[in-house]
Amino acid sequence: MSLSDSKVGTAVAVSDMARARSFYEGKLGLESNQQSDEMTAYECGEGTGLFVYLSEHAGSNKATLAGFEVSDFDATREELAGRGIEFERYDDESGVTTDSDGVFEGPGFKAAWFKDPDGNIFSING
């Protein structure tokens, strides 16, 4: 069996589970399908998911951890902004420059990045 034939999920280290649940459920609108004091699992589209767990390494990743592929980018961005999500603004030497709403436009797609309370970076792409 090859890993390229396997499903893959994202594991997210957090420092405070109650705060993380408030963010992932309240602001992102995800629904938990399994939880304990030290972890919460969120099922996402097409059998994918996020596994959120307590760790002393929370927020130590400085790159995009996961991206959500959305069918209506503009509507999703507006909905998340309405729930209090603040999108990152970038203007760096790698060529990633966002507009005042935090949106990067490439050939045929858009992307915007946001952070959870621990600084883990996610994107929406469409």
C-alpha cells in the first residue's frame, strides 16, 4: 500500500482546549465528532478532518498548517469575517501580497490566511 492512496488528516497542537473549541466550533463552525479533556476531532468534507490536541508545542509552526478548499471563496471569507476571524495581511519577498481584506489572487484562484488562538495558520482557498 502506498501513502499516496491513503487519506491524510491534519493534527493541530493547542495550549487550551476550551479556548480551541470555542474558536473551531464558534468561529469556524466545525462540529466535533469525538472529544475528551485532551483532544477534539472535527470531521470535514470528503472524509478529511482536523485532530486538535493539547501540546506544549502549540503554535510553533510558522507556515500554513492546513487549507480549506471552499466552493464560494468570497461568501466563505465574508462569513468567517462576520464571525470575528481576522485575515492576515502579507507583503513579502516571496511574492505573496494580499489586499486590504487579506486576499491573495493568483491565476484562477484566491487565498486568505488566518490564525487560531495559538497562532496556527490556516487558509481558505477557492
